[in-house]
Amino acid sequence: MKILSIDNVREADNYTIKNEPVKSIDLMERASFQLFKWIKKRLNKSATIVIFAGPGNNGGDGLALARMLHNAKYHVEVKVVKFTDKFSGDFKTNLNSLNEIDGLHIEEIVDAKKFPNLDDDNVIVDAIFGSGLSRPAEGLAADVIHFINNQSCVRISIDIPSGLFADKHSASGIYSIVRADYTLSFQFPKLAFMFAENDQFVGEWHILNIGLHPDFINHVKTNNYYILKEDIVANFHKRLKFSHKGTYGHALLIAGSYGKMGAAILASKACLRSGLGLLHVHIPKVGYQILQTTCPEAMLSIDRYDNYFSEVPNLAQFNVIGIGPGLGMEHQSIMALKLLIQSTKVPLVMDADALNILAENKTWMAFLPKNSVLTPHPKEFERIAGKWQNDFEKIELQKAMAIKHGLIIVLKGAHTSVCLPSGDVYFNSTGNPGMATGGSGDVLTGLITGLIASGYSSAKAAIIGTYIHGMAGDFASTKLGQNAMIAGDIVDKIPKAMKQFFD
């Protein structure tokens, strides 16, 4: 699914109005009906729904919604937030329609400080500002937003929480943004929804399809995407009847050190579940019996040192190399990683201590094989890329690094972002907070490594691997709950996640 800029969304609206064709007031009616359907499924008629409507088209959506809810016998109150006398044409049309309805309470707000508190069982619908806001809310609008945030009611925002910027950081107006429990966004998610800094405002968000013209959607250019199941289905490889283990590649994992062999086990098990043909794991001597027992399907390459990685094995047979889980940062390991980077032409998948070593030797990045995959969590990425002030700056640093060095960078988080050398960014839609546990990243490293081995490009392996990893975590969470989850639970659910794309 494409994530469009606000300028592109406006163009999509205008294109639909011109080419469907449909009147703008009717497109607003269509959008409001989707809002109505969403609310009707979730709210009974005992609660009073209080709609705060600004003077633009977002407010027009709120007014049309009020009419539909009233006609469906919901108790609705409308508060027109009159911070200007300039109303949009569609807002006026819907306001005139409401004024003709008996029994629907409409009130103009000119001073929010005199407004009484609402009952806790009321539901607030925020329709003050839409996604086109370009400066922080102020004056009466800011006062109303503060009032809304001080209520104990459930808050639902239309399209985007009022006061939040869709395409840039909202720092200067952070105290004048509605803190929604639910955000109902039209047709596309907003880029702002992808970032942790805005979670406190956006809450749980849902996409409502309002039927914008498919020709425009299919052809409009964007660099930002939201990964859905159908995107993965379209890129999944089915196994061939006459295939054999050699068909699906041979991966090398370099992992583990004294006291950290568990990371090597997790990465190895995930790699084996990816569908690859053969896996070698290079480990220090201390891990021989551990890996041979826990991962009998893997072949082992044993380092000359007992406790850590110090030498690069013969690389001729491998088509991808994953390195980092539990590796440690001994001097010999650092030198061996340098030699690996100098010696191989196949993609590397780098995580954990491999990234920490890279952060201390940034000039090595220029020598990484093109289309290698880096899988940092935010702190690891900061060590490599430097500090950022906000999540929008962070994503720009991620893009710059991916483009400069020809890398795929998988920046882990609630909506893990996969940035390609083209500068395109794919935000993941699967996963849950139960995956915030030690070893989860090792599982992802193994999974991506195995997918590359089995024939996927590095870019597709990173996108698909991230999605499957999150889906496996979601299955584990459903069965076990989030608090008790461990990384091994994610590995155990990879087969179930993979199976979703073949049944």
C-alpha cells in the first residue's frame, strides 16, 4: 500500500472528482459513510457522540457523519469550532443540511474555556483540522484541543488527529494536538503514523477505503509504502516439483561466542525455517555440542578459537552470509570481520555485534558488498549514523545511508522500516510489543539470511522476512500473550506464518 504525501492525496481527490466523475460533496458523503459504518459496528446507542467540527472539509466530514448518526437514532451533539468565519463550500452545505433537522443540537464554540466538562461515557469525534495543516494550532482551536485532551471520553479523530502534521515533525505544536484513541484515516495511512513519536496522538489507526480513483493510485509516484499481506503474496516463491536442496541455496551464519550461543541457535533455527536448502554455521569450539544437539539440520564450521570468532572459512560455496548474533567484540573477531568484508562478493546480513564493530570502523561501509542487509535497532543505528532530533530526521539518515552505500537497512521498531538503495522505504504492518525481548533480532537475521539463500533478492528478502517475522510474533502473542513471549516462540510460529501464503 502506498503512503502518499498530503499534496498527492489532494491530487487523488481532485483526480477522482474529475475522472470518476463525482462531485466533491458526494465524495465527502462517501467518506463520511465509511466513518459511519466503522462507528456503527463499535458503538451502541447509549452513549452521546459529541462531534467537534472545524470550518474546513474535515469539519464537513464530521457534519455529514453527525447527520448519518442522528438518522440512525444515535444521540449526537455538534460543536462548531468557529476560529474563523471562512467556511469551505462543502462544510456550508452540510451545515445547512443539519440546520434543517429537528432535534439535532448544534452549538458554536467561541470560547472553549467556558465549555463544561463532558461525561466520561461520551464519545468525542475530532473533526477540527484535516491532514493539510501546515502550522501549529493556536488560539481558539488550540483551546478546544486542550479541552478535548482533558476529557476522560474516548476520542476518535477523522483522517488525522487535529494539530498533527502528516509529512513532517510536529515539535512546535506538540501540546496542541488531539490525543486520539482511534484515528480513522481515508484511503492511505499518513507517514506520521509510522513513527513512535506520534503514537501518543494517533492511537489505534484504521484505513477506510473511500474509493479514490484506482488509475491515480496505481500511477502516482511515492517513496513510502506500507506492507500488507497481499504485497507478500505477490512476491512469494512456490517450490518446484523437481527441486532439490541445491535449488534453494547455501547460507553461512557466523554467530555465537562464550555465553552467547543462544543467539546462534535462534538465528540458525530461523534460517532453517526460511526454506533454504543448506546451512553452515561457523561457531567457536565452545558451541560445537550445543549447535549439534539443538540444530541437527545445520552443518558446522568450527573456529580454531574456543570462545569467539577469529577466522573466515572457505566462502566459495555460499550465496549469502549472515553475521553478528552473539558474536562478541574481541580483537580477533574485529579483524576477522574486516577480512570477511574484503573477501566476499555475496550479500552480507549484519546484525548485533557485527553492527557494533562496523560502528567503530565506519570506513568499512564503503567496502560492503552491494545489496548487503543491515538490521539495526535504533541504538545500533545511532552508533553508525549519528544522532537525530526526531523520527523524520531518523528516516532521512536511513535513506541517505542506504543510497550512498547501496545497502538495504532494516531499522527495527513497531513499524520496522526497510529502506532500499533506491531510497524507497517499506514500513511493516505486522508484529507486537511482545517481540521486544532478547533474541528477537537474531531470529530476524536468520530468517532474512535464509530467504536470500533460497533465491529472493536482498530487498525482497528483507521485506518478506520482516513481515513473516512480525506475523510469527503475532501468532505467538495470540497463543501466549505478549508479556510471557520469548524469541523462541517466534521461531516456533514461523512455519504457521509461512503457511499463510500457500493455502
